[in-house]
Amino acid sequence: MKRFLPPGPESVVSIGVLAVFGLAILFPFTLTHSDPVTGVAKEHLLAPGWTHWFGTDQLGRDVLTRIVYGARETLPAALLATLTGVVLGAFIGGLAALSAPVVDAALSGIIDVLLSIPELLLALTVVILTGFGPVHAAIAVGISQTAGFARIIRNLVRSLRAMPYIEAARLSGTGFGGMIWWHILPNAFRPVLGLAVLRYSMAILSLATLGFLGYGAPPPTPEWGLMIAEGRDYLATAWWMTTFPGLALLTVAFATNRLSHAMTRTRGDQP
Amino acid sequence: MNTQRPVLDVSHLGISYDGKPAVENISFQTFPGQTMALIGESGSGKSTIAKAIIQLLPPSACVTHGIITLNGISLPDATPRALNAIRGHQIGFIPQDPSSSLDPRLPVGRQIEEVLRLHTSQRRAERRAHVLHLLEHVGFSEPERRFLQYPHELSGGMKQRVLIAIAVALAPPLIIADEPTSALDVTIQGQILDLLDRLREESGSSVLMITHDLAVARDRAHDMIVLRHGQIAEQNTTRNLFENPRSSYTRKLLADSPAFHSRPATPERPVSGTQPAIQVKDLTIAYGSRTAVSHLSFDVQPGTTHGIIGESGSGKTTLLRCLMGLIPPQSGSVHVQGKDIFSETSAERRQRLRSMQLVYQNPWSSLDPRLTIRRIIEEPLRNYFPEGQAWRQARLHDLLERVHLPLALLERYPSEISGGQCQRVALARALAAQPDILVLDEFVSALDVTVQARILELLSELQKELNLTFVFVSHDLAVVRQIADTLSIIRYGKQEEYGDAEQIFREPASPYTQTLLRAIPGQQHSGKAKREGSKEW
Amino acid sequence: MSSFRHVCIQLIRALLILWGAFTVTFFLLQMMPGDAVMVRFMDPELGLSPEQIEAMRVLYSGSSSPVFQYFHTILRMLHGDFGYSVQLGVPVRTLIEAALPVTLRLAVVGFILSLVWTLLIAIGASLLPARPLRQIFQAIPGFWSAIPLYWSGIFIIQVLSFKLRLLPVVGVGPWEGTILPALAVSLPIAAPQAKLLLQQIEETERLPFVMAIRTKGASQRSVFFRHILPNSVTPCLTMAGISFGELIAGAIVTETIFGLNGLGRLTRDAVSGQDVAVLQAVVMIGATGFVAANLVVDLLIPLINPSLRSSAGWKETSGS
């Protein structure tokens, strides 16, 4: 594990932050005791205070509780999205890089076409096709990320293939399969992992965007994007309803971003 | 003792990187019109000293003690603004690698002009005239045309001339030349150093030359400092250093430098009569639309070393890849052990690739950074031999012993071992396939002389023990001379000369070979000291 | 390869990509479950007879074979006819003509702002005297890319409009009304550009020629503006080309928050109402913006980078 997670204050803080969100996903009741869906009507729109740290919403639900339970909505879905993107992208990009020039040109053309459609528009097109809902939204975001992954993985594998040590391995009698298994995969793994972590932070934001636009989970799910959308109607009176879910998104996305930064940085240090 | 005032006075200089001392207790002075050479292998601290003088050390470096004065001005105490006024005006700097030392985005004339713009109040037209004059001065025949050309339109030697023009533009009292010719072909090298000598004599500047090449220093420097691990191993006049070296390290360096020896006498090898290990006949290779190699022919006898010499762009790398069967020829043939390699079955090809191993130039990039040394050497063992784990283990130990590497290295990664050790690992991997022929591409070019000498020794040892045939490709005549029995000299893809190595070195037939041999540095014996009369210490 | 041939090849490539983008979205949207016409007209409140619904269906070309429709749609689009919106019953072209100026204004202002941010961040991260200050500037791109777009928009409304009363959100002219949304949209667009520029600057600073220029006696500022920055912008131009397409996507969120009636609003309604023709048109506009911006960048790069003028290296910069 030490080879992938470099030590240093930046990654320690990032991992710490992500661990708190992980706790919220697995055991939300350890962080809060209220109910995320049903509120206390007479306690609606309370400003942040000792009983409700982040205030309450229009139905008297505790905002902090909803944020804690909201981690469960967005973060695993974003993981699904990124996994979809990485697996499809690695397959297409790897295939393009390792195939004959004709296949490479054809696949690269398809990648170029998909890249030309802005990611959010592509995700929306897929959402129209599959219908609304959290899983559909995750797959849509994953598909919209595929082309980006495929492009980068193709270029990475092609540059690895041109390394002298790959040719040296072939001259040592290593076959095509051995070259991929022993040389290309281990060398591609770390850069791709760093990229996937970065893309994960983007998937979180994209998913919350779909939620905000109303194409993800339906109310009263405590999804962060949806919470911000609901809070928009109380912008002038209840700033906490939009501010805190946004801060939660910002925190987790920034922590992931920094982690990816730390991971790709140490890679560059080696000769 | 010199009676003149020193230009540069360095005393008790110490520099550390991240708290670790890199350079300690360095003291020397340079004088007008004189060349001082700082000599050392990689990691000796010679470039660090140069950067400290011009006050451009990286942030992690720190001058811990000592004084650096230029004409009486203390450089470490100068303000940033004062330093900018000194750099380029009082100190000219000629960088190491001309191909990457010019801004790729600007015409070269503008880049020379920049130093005038920074330090003089000349107007635009005056500056332009000055630049044209400088271009002519450093040997360009059409200065107006050169003024507008971009770096990528010039050859390496021409770029170095431009960089020299920048350095001497304002006739600075001190010129620092950091490995000014190590990236250039040997025939260009001499021209550039001649130019630098001429300019120094004309302007009376003091030159501080940083180099790893004893031969170059011998030709050009009045005084020399030999550095080792950041400390002065020997400080002497050039003549004394070569005729009567005081330190054991200098003696070792002199012994290991290929330029100062001819080939060690070897017993006669089996030559004619047997079937050649490699036979190349009338080989022509096209690379894209242009011909990279044309009508090349040579034979390599088993158990001998064939040297292939060429400067950059001579087509030697293309030739070598064709020899391995990696690219097809346009016409002609390559026979290995009597078989045509371009009409073999895939089983024959596999067998040939086992018996004919290629070893690469760059120590690090030819070893997979994600594999341990054990896995790297085991790769051919697993691929070519069906025997089990115990046999592999025994072979592994045997191979490491052959290339003189400790067993402890097995679990390390390539990034954790030195360049010389990497090349030994690469050799062990090649030998693991039990080859008859090794093709070595610039195999020792990236290594320091002392390491180079050990690897060359290892090669001859292996050749004797295993009766290997070598094809040794290099740009460095002095190195090839050490090892080759027969020789091909190629230029622009054409064979200039082919035959017995000693014969060619003794009586070169082609004019190009003669030029090449004359250009080998280190032949102007005691160089400057003899020609101009040495200043005694 | 002459530069004229290069331009032609790039143009053909751009057209091929547009055609591909059309094909992909067309077949994706054709595979849609549920018939949009049915969804709308089956509504009992309209009281339409089955015959009338069938007539509507033919009108909106909802019944012929997909292959026929594909070529039919391409031909129509080439004539500037994007079909009818099933939801609003008006030509898509009319909707787009009304919405495009709003979004284009937002995109152009946002794009220019993002370039300004990028440059300011690069200058701050490279030239500020104190190291901690430079490090703060270096962290900005990562921070900005973590800000949810709609949230920064809301934040801007809250702070600048409600609290400070600097700029009103409603009841202003088209250009004044663009400033706040453009500000919101410019931050996430600037983030990847600035990140790339900082990386490039870091790489350029390590090149030997920068050290060589310092030895001439040039000051840090002069080296930065004359040599480091010009040598670092090329890949960022490619990135800027990509960003321009993303701006149109970003408009979907920004326009919702700021109540602008542009393409973004149109898209949002189209997705909610499964209005295929409108969505198809918007995707094509997005892709055209992307392809056109990339074409411009591709043709600009050799002007900036002389070593690429000989055209041998053109391909490399358009990648990644």
C-alpha cells in the first residue's frame, strides 16, 4: 500500500477527511441521532445553533443529519460511475493502443466523437435514454467519462509500448500476453489509479449536478445536490440550507483532488 | 605564484544540498587570458561550483561557508538586482546542452540581442548591427539569414556557436563553460573549442571550463583542478598533472581514460577460415522516404568484436535494429550463423533472438522500473528454458557472479542502483539467454570513465570465457579502439572504411577517418601549457 | 505537407467528428423508451382521439423507420431545420434563435473571465515574492475544480447581490445580467486551464534554456513573461478549446440558478419533457462549439510555436 499512498501531510489530511465520510457511509448513526427523512414540523428553518449545528430545513429536518446520510447517496454512486468509466475506458483505450493501426484509428475516431460532446450533455442524453434515478445517473456519468479515460489510457499504453524496456523484454522471449501482464499493466497501474481518483472527485460533482437538476434520486432523499436545489427557494432567509451541503461536496471533492495530486506527484519523483 | 590580480577568487567554498554537504573546502583563482579546468565524474560537485559562482543554485542548495569574489566584488553578498547586472555582463555562461539551451520560440538573433538589451543602452539598430557582428565573429557566414532563424533550424554545433556569441557579447572578464562540447560530435567539438580559445585570447577573458573529459582539458586548460566527492583531489598545472600526477585518484583517472591508451595487446584471435558469425552484404535500409543506410557490407568472425563508429545521424542505430531483424532492409542481406534472418521461420527467429542479444544505451530506460532485479534477469530464463525454480536460482547466482554484482541487489528496483550496476544487470539479462552474439548500442557512453573502464574490462573477460561475438556501436573512437578487432566507420549511412581496427587507426585510408582521428581530444600533449609557456604555481 | 493541406485535413476531420456526434446522439435518442409524442398527447385532459394522435405522430416524424429518419434529419439539419419541439409545438429553430444569444453572451464573457483568472493564477503562483503566497496560488486550481458550479452561483448571488447589494440579479439589461452568471461559470472552467498552465510552467522552468537565460542577467519577471509563459501556453490553448464546449454544458446549471432563458434552460426543459429534437439540436450546438474552438486552436498553435511551423510536429500537440 505504501507504494500507492505516499506519506506527507497532504495525503494524511486527505485520507483523514475521506475516512470521516467513509464512516458516514457505513455507520451514519454514529455521527447523528436524528432521522434524515422525517422532521419536526415546529422546528423548521432554524438557524445553526447548539441543538442543530447546521440548522434545519423547511420541514424541520436537521441539515447535518441529512448531510451525513447524503454521503451514502452520492459517494458510492460516484464510485460506480468512475468504475464504469475506468473499465470501459481502459478496455477501449487499451484495445486501441495494442491493436493494429486500422483498429486504433477507428477507435480513436470514436473517442474523438464522444469527446466532442460536452460531458454533461452526454450524461443528460444517456439519462433521457435510461430514465431518471440514482443508479441511472451514475451510469450516465460513467459513460460520459469513458472517452476521456480511453484517450489518456491509449496514449499512456502507447508511450509505454515505445519504452526500450518493452523491446528488451520482447527480445528476452516474452510474448504479447507476458508483455501486457508483466510490463504494461504494472507500469500503467499507478498513473491510471491517480487519474481515477481525480475523476472520482469530478464524478461526485457531476452526480450532484444531476441531482441538483432533478434527474437523480427523487425527494425526500437526502442527496446533496437535491438539498441545494431545495434550499434555493429559501436563499434569502435560510443560507445554511444551501451552504452546508455545498461545503460537504467541496470538502470531499477537494480532499480527493489533493489525494490524486499527491499520488501523481510522487510518481514524477522517480527516475 | 601568479603576479596578476585574479579575476575570480574562490576560497574555502562549501555547499550543501538539504543539509548534506556536496562541496567542501574549495579554493582556487582564475586569471585573465587563462583557462582553468574543473574536472570530475558525475556527482563530483563540479556543476554545483559553477552554479554557485553565478549564484543560480537551486533552492535546496545552500552555501555554508566560503568566499566568492569577482574582481573584488563578493558575489554571495550582492543584491538580486546587482547580480542580474553581473550575469551576462561580467560573467558569460556557456551551458552544457546546446540543443535545449535556446528558447525554441525566438529567432536566435533576438536571443543574442537580449543580452545587449539587458546590459547596454544601445538602440535597436545598434544592437542589430552588434549581433550581426557577433554572429560573424563566431563563424557564421550569412549573419543576416542566421539572425532570423529559429533554434530548430540550426545544428547542434551552430547552436553552441550562438550560445558562445551570447556569452562573449559583452567581453566579460569571466567565462564559465559548463561541459561546452560533451553533447557534440567529435569533429564539431574541436571547432567549438578552437573558437572558444580564439575568443579568450582576443578578449583576455578568464575561462573556467567544467568538464568530465580529461583529454579535452589536457588540450585546452592551463591549470586543472580534479574534484572527487566534492573535494579537491589535485590542483596542478596541466603539464604537471599529466606528467607527474600527485594524487592516486588522478592516476586512476588517467589510467582509465581510453583516450590515453591504445588497445591492450591481445593474443591473435581465430579469424578467417571459419564461418562468419554475422555477414552483412550490400545492405540498404530505407527509413520512411529517405535512405538511412546504403550498400553496407561487413563480416564478423566468431569470438571477435566488430566496432561500428558513426557520429549522430550516421544511421548506426537503424543499422543495428536491422541486424536484430527488427526492421526489414530495402535490399541486401544479413546472415547470422550462415542463415538469412529475413527468410526464417518463426521458430528459427525465436532461436536466433535467443542466441543474439541486444544491450541498450540508457542504463535505466531499458530496465522495467516496476520489476526487481531478480525478475528482470529471470525473464529470459523463464522464457527460453523449461527448467524449474532451483535451476533458475542457480543460474541467477552464476550470472550475478559473472557480472560481479552482489546477491543483495536481487530484491532492489532499477531506480535504487547506480548506472554502472544497471549496465551490469542488462548484461546479466542478455547472458541469461546463453547467446553467442551480443549487440551493444553505445553501451558505455552514459557512464563515467572509471565505471566505463570496469565495464570494458568485464566485456573482454566475458568474451574470453564464453567465446562471445560482439558488435559494438559507438560514437567514441577512443572507447572502440580499446575493444574492437575489426571496424566499420559510417557517415550519412555510407561505409567510409572497413577492416582491421589497428590497421585503420594506424593508417586511415579515407579522409573522413583521418579527420575523425585527428579530432580525438588529448593529442595536443600538454596543450596550452606547452604552447604558451606555463605560469608556475 | 503544406499548411493549406493541413487546414483542409483539419476541416474534414472536424466535419467527420460532427457527423459522428450527430450519429451517436441520434441513435441514442431514438432508442428512447416511451414515445415522446404519446407521452404528451395521451394526456386525457387534451381529449384527442387516437386518429388525431396518429396524425401528430406522423407530423413529428415519429413513425417512419429509424434509417429513413436518420437521413431525413441530416438533410433537414443541413438546411437549418431542426424539426419541431414535441413539448412546445414550435420549431426548434425558433427556440434556439431566442436562446442562443443569451448563452453565447454567457459563454464568451465566462470564457474571457476564465482566461483572466488563469493568467492571474499563473502570475501569482510564479512571481509573488513570498513562498507561502505562491503556494496558496498553486492550490487555487485544485480548490476551484472542487467547487460545485451551482453552489458557487448561489453563493455569488447571496454575497454579491443579497448581502453587499453590488449587482442586482433581476431586472437588468442583457450585459449587466451576464456578469454574475459569467463569474460563476468562469471559476470551474478556469480551474483545469490554470492547473495545466501551472504544470507547464513548472516543466518549462526545469528546461535548460531557462537557466541559460538567467545566466544572461535577466530578472525573474523578465524571464517569466518573455520566455517561460510563451513556452507554456500551447497545451493550455488546446485545453481552452475543450473548455469552450464545456461552457455550453455549464450554462444548463448557471441559467437555472440565475433565471436566464438560454440554451441551458431549453436543455433542462427538453430533458424533463424528453423532447428529443431540442436535445439533439443542443448537443449539436455544443459539439459544433467544441469542434470549432479546437479547429481555431489547432490553426493558432503553429503561429505561436515556430518549431511546429514545419508541420512535422503538428500532430503531437493536438493529442492528449
